[in-house]
Amino acid sequence: MSKYMQLTVTVRPYYQTGLEGTYPKLARHLGHLAPDLAKGNPSLYELVGQFDHLLYRFEGTPLREVLLRRREGLLTTHKSIQENIADWNLAQADRLLYGIEDAFDEIESELD
């Protein structure tokens, strides 16, 4: 690592219609429970990175119950993505992001 510079990898969201258009039920729940977070159009990877904080924040809500069912799998996938990014295995990290998207597709289908 350079003394004054470092390389970083950033996961940015790319929703053609924004989080609200891609996951409207999730965005609606987030808009009510965490408007500051929803306005930032977060990536799913970013949401999983804050998962335990979100579960605490959403205590007693239907969203928390739906998220909680996928907690272990999402946190395991997030950790694997971080490890692959650290090892500069970006193709594998990208493949793992699909797993997060699949889980959020299921979450979206369970929300009212």
C-alpha cells in the first residue's frame, strides 16, 4: 500500500428506476421507518452492511420480521463479498451480489 494513496472498491446501486421503482414495497417501508436512509437510494449491499442496526431500528414492524428470516444468509453472503473484494476477486464478489438481489426479491414478494 502506498504511503498516501490506496485502492478501494465501491459497490454502487444501479436501479434503472431507483430503489422505489425496483423494490416499491421495501422502499415504502423504509420511507416510513427510515426516511433518511430511503432518500439516499442505498444499494442492497449497503443495507445488508447495516442489517443488525436496521433490525434493531425496525423492532416490532412487519419489515423486521421479513428481514429477520434472511439475516444469517445475507450476513454470510455480505462477509463473503467483503473477503472477495479484499482479495481482489471481483468477479466472484459480483456473482455473490446476485445472491443478495435474489434474497431481496423474496423479501419484496413477502411485504405488503
